[in-house]
Amino acid sequence: MVIVDKPDGEVIIDKGNTQGYEFDTSGNVSRYYYTIFNLARTEEIEVPQVVRHGRVVRPAGTRTITKYINDTIFVNLYYDNQNHVICKRIKSEDYYDAYYYEYNPEGRIRKETHCKETNINENKKEFKLGVQSILSVETFEYTALSPTQVKKSCLNDEGREYKKAIINYDKSGNKLSENYEFIVSWMRTTSTYKYDSVNRMVEKTFSGNESGDVKTESYFEYNANGALLGEKKLKNDVLTDEINFLYDEAFNMPKSEVNRDHQNFSIGIVKFDYTFYP
């Protein structure tokens, strides 16, 4: 997908931002990449004169252009036979950040191990583990308080609980809310979710005080076929983004995404492209 930006009253700016996704035969995302802005560099280029009917209508001169230089981040995902993500490996310069996940019998994450790794394969497109350093280990314990309520305990490298949560579900198993609280500080976060009659998420909210009091809200709209038509985002009760999706005639595949950024007075445009393999 190609991402461009159009500030109000200006021409479209292409900063070279892209995203891409690859899927396995089960439909799981196996690899994706995205670009992040690194720096902008301005250059002066020569502009030749314009002559029409033997007459100079625009003299030669120079024009300043801006070139955007981005870094590309690659992420590979690996799954077990229950389609649980067991490893996420992120390429960052010469190293990889890898996250390994283990699950309990109920399919909930019980352990996350964060490592820094090197790739010793000469073919850098394929990974062969070299040096691995464990940066952190986090484990999770779950206690069923009722058929629809679970307590989650987050334990650090030393096995000490540093954060806890109460998670509520509806009778269909949809997550309704998550309330996190740090044990030795005043920081708290709350997330809530609402669904329609066919279990599509229609509302998501988050509030927390980790970096000041923040509340975010997202509202989702679908068509009769279940395709996501749009999303509205608010921050502290102020509308920040209105996102709309355009599909092919069968409403199977999105063709583009248009995001009205109210805070930066611009429109972000994402164009999707697909490649199918036999």
C-alpha cells in the first residue's frame, strides 16, 4: 500500500511511506513491513526555460525540492498449530527484537520473552539465530472470578506482581472491558468494547493517566455485508480523525483509505494493491 498526505490548500505530498503484508495459506499475516520517517533533505534543481512559438515565456531558473528519506521496518510472525503467535521478530538496523509467547490451555498468553538477536545467515532474507540476549521476561497468571470475569496478574522477571487487571467478557466470549492497575503507583488504564448483534466491534474506548489524563474513543460503521465502512476517532472528547474505506464492486477488498486529520488539517490517502500467488 502507498500512503500520501494532502494538507488543506496544498498539493499532495508523497513522502515515500509504504506498508506491505504477506499472508500464509491459513490467512494469517506471516510478514509485514512499514516505513518510518528518518529525515528530509532539500535540493535545488535546474529548471530549463520554456519557449513557445519562438518566444521565452518562462526564463530558466532553479527550484527547491524536498526528498524524504525513510527507514523500513520488517516484522515476521510465526504461529503454532492453533494459530497462536509464538514469535514476533522485528528487524531494527543490524539487530532483531524478538518476542516469544507461550500460552496456557485456555489460549491466553502466560509468558512473554523479549530478546535481542543477530542473524548469521549470509542470505539476510532468511533468519538463522546467532547471538541471543534476553532483555526481559514477563509472565501472566489468570484467576476466574466468574464465568465472565477474569483476574490477570502480570509478573516481572523476579516473579513479582507489578500490574493486575480485571477483564470482563459477555456470554459470547467477546471482551467487554479491561481495567489495569499498577501495584506500586497511581497509574491506571481502562479499556471498554461494545459489539453489535453479530459480534462486530462498534465502539472502543481507552482512558488512562500514565502520561496525564487521556481518553480516546473509536466508533466503527459497517455495511450490510459486514465490510468496515468507516471509523471516527476522538481524543478527550475532540474529534481527531474520520477514516473511510472504499472497496471494489463486490465489497471484498478495500481499494483505498481516506483519513481526515482534523488536528493537522490534512487528508491522508492510502491506496491498496494486491498480488495473488497460486
